[in-house]
Amino acid sequence: MDIKKIEKRALIAGAVINLIMAVSGWYAYFLSGSEALLLDGNYSFITVVSTLVAIRIAAVKSKRSKLFPFGQFVFEALYSLVKGLMIIGLLLVAVTSNLSKIVHFLDGSQISMVNTDVMMLYGLAMSALCFSASFFYKLQNKKVNNHSSLLRAESAGSMVDGMMSAGIGAAAVLISFIDPQSSFGFINYIGDAILVLILCLVIGKMPFELTYHSFIELAGGTLQNRAEKKHIQEILSKYLSAEQMLVDDYISKTGSSYLVIAYLSAAHIDKLGFEKTIEFKQQIITDLHKHYQNTTFEMVLV
């Protein structure tokens, strides 16, 4: 199936879902006063903005020009990098503001109790939406053999958002059982701030990993997905190892575009012959395109 059509359909649906969640998060924050809901709403809004950018990237990434003779797949990696940095920035702001709230409470400042009823309803509804969106992205990506970096990033983002929403709902249930006059009564006032800090610790690894892998792609590093790398190497070996031609390989990925280079022994190519070598090259390209639609394959003599 056409990757661009599948990506566009999935991303548009995701943008609508995340816009609903962003507005819901802000409104729920207004009703409850919970900083956790504000964080969740802001996260969803970032996802809306980034998804609109992703829709545009999905439309132009495979277009070739004199400036981009191999397509514009680099924008996929750049998108993932910027999204990772935006999420990191959001988490840093959330940590700073909620630490400030806890410090002010400890200093004796007046802090309002959170509305746990709103938090519980929000957590239940939004976690259901997020997990459904994540599953939808994975399902659509599976149709294109999981080669869409855009859908992979959105699926991970929705899963993180779902974990945040579920955590908010679970914390609300816990807070509702705590007597404000008891020794744990402070939870009614800063429980949501503590929850935000915990959520930031739990999900903090994801944006850093997304940023790291995107940077490797932009810098021209080797393919990090071990399963995909092994599969591509098996395709090369199928045609080249038997003749002892394959000396080494270089496999990289930029967005959903793959660059595969086979380093061949010049001596063994002389024995095999030029025509047979070209035949092997065409067979390798055919096999690669069956699994990786946007692949450039080259042979280099060493």
C-alpha cells in the first residue's frame, strides 16, 4: 500500500484526537487546578503542532529534485529530533514549576486542594483515547512493514501520553481516600505536583532516546535497528557471500529511506564477471524493495 496515503490518513486522525485531548486537558486544569492535567494538555498540544508538520513532511519526503536528488527524507529525522527536544523542554518546565509549587507549600503559602473527581474522569477518558491512538498508529505502520519513522514517533508519543493520563487517574483515586486532616493530608494539596515529577522521571527516557536516534540518522550513522540491519545483511549475503565477494557493508537510515552499500573484493569480481555482478545487483535491489520501499543500493570495489 502507498506509504504516503497511509501516513497522511493516520496523522490526520491523530491530530484530531490530540486536539481534543489538549483542549480537554486545559479545561480539566481550569476545573481541578491540577498541574498534572496542565502538563498533559500541553503535551497533547505539542503533539498536535508536530503532527501538522508531520503531515506536510509525509507529502513531500519522497519528492526528488536537483537540490534533493534522493528525496527529502532528512526532514523525517529532523522532525523526530525537534519533537524529542520539544518534549524535553516541556518536561523541564513541568519539573521546574512543580518543584516551585512544592517549595511554596512547604514555606506555608496558600495552595488550593485539587479536584480529584475531575482528575479521575479525565484520566480514564484520555488514557483510553491515547492507547487507542497508539494502537492505531502501530496498526497503520504495520501495513507498511513498520518503515514509517513518523508513525513510529507518533505511536511512542501517544503511548507516553496514555501512561501520563492513566497515572493521573490512578493518583486521583489514591488522593480521594486521604483525609485532608490526616498526617498525609498534604497529598491533597501537592499530590498532583509530586505525580508530575514522578511522570517526568518515568517518561523522561523516551524523548532522549528519540533525540539520540534522530541525531544518529542526521549525522549519517549506521542503522540502529538490529533486526532490520540483520535482515538487510542476510539479503546481501544471499547473493554475495557465496562468491566470497562481500568484504563489508554500510547500512544507514534517514527517516524511512535506507542507504545500503556493499564493499566488494575487486579480485573476486574479476573472476565472477561484470555481467553477473550487475545481475546480482539488480536481484538485491529487487529483494530490498520488497521490504524497504525507499532504498538506495550501491556497490563499491575495495
